[in-house]
Amino acid sequence: GLELRTTNGGLHVELPANYNARLEASTVNGGVHSDLESTRPARSRGGRIATDLGRGGQLIRLETTNGGMHIAER
């Protein structure tokens, strides 16, 4: 699993194509943009994404309070 958390900054994460994991991502004062097929359409101001990638699996938790978030596929 992976847990990334920041208070005053953005997050940019690249995940391999066809990756199996549970994704939970949230922000309070920032935008969320995801390029992952299972999260489309995912472009919002503040909010939360919670979804299984592929067959699910280990938890990937991404959190920020004051910053944007971009989740990309590698």
C-alpha cells in the first residue's frame, strides 16, 4: 500500500497501466484531476474519489488539504 498526505501542497501520482489497488483520494481546498479510466469523469473542485483499480487490492490513500491533485497513468 501507499499513503501520501500533505497540508499545503499538491500531489501528482503516476500509477502503472492495469494496476490492481484500492484508490482513495481526497482534497478540501483544491481540484482533483484523474486520467485513470475507472475514475472518469474525474475533475472536480474539492471532493473525494474512492474506487477499485483493476481487481482492487492494496490501499493507495492520497490526501491534501490546500492543494490540487493529479492522478495519471504511466
